[in-house]
Amino acid sequence: MKFKAFVHVKLRPSVSDAAGNAVRRNTTKLAPNLNISVLRLGKGIDLELEAPDRETAEKELYTLSDQLLANTVIEDWSFELKEIL
């Protein structure tokens, strides 16, 4: 079976996001009418994969996300998994 997955990784709320704060401060130059009080950066990872079944794909994507794609000390993650033709 073929799947498409998207892994969302974001800093935990308790972790300061210096890069996000720098971007937020500079948004007024491009969007002066927006009052952005919080802007946090994360990462998104697109994958296309094959697995024998959905259960295996979910289990192994969980392992990849938890042990490789995210730093679980400071980041939370989630994923979406869709079967493709």
C-alpha cells in the first residue's frame, strides 16, 4: 500500500521560540495593519511511503517521528497519513 504522510513538529509551549519572536517583530514591515501577538515557527515534513498495511505505516511513522524527526525534549509532533493510489 502507498501512503502520503505529513509530520507536524512544533516547539512545546514552555520553550522560548527566539526565531519566531524575531519573525513576529519584523511582520510589521510587511503587514503593518496586523497586530500579531504570537508567532511560533515549526517544521513540516512530507513523506511518501509504502507499507504492507496502514497499521504498519502508522506504527513505523510514529517511531520515526518520535525518535528521528522531532526532538521530543523540546518539541511535540503529530502526523497525518493518507492512502494514495
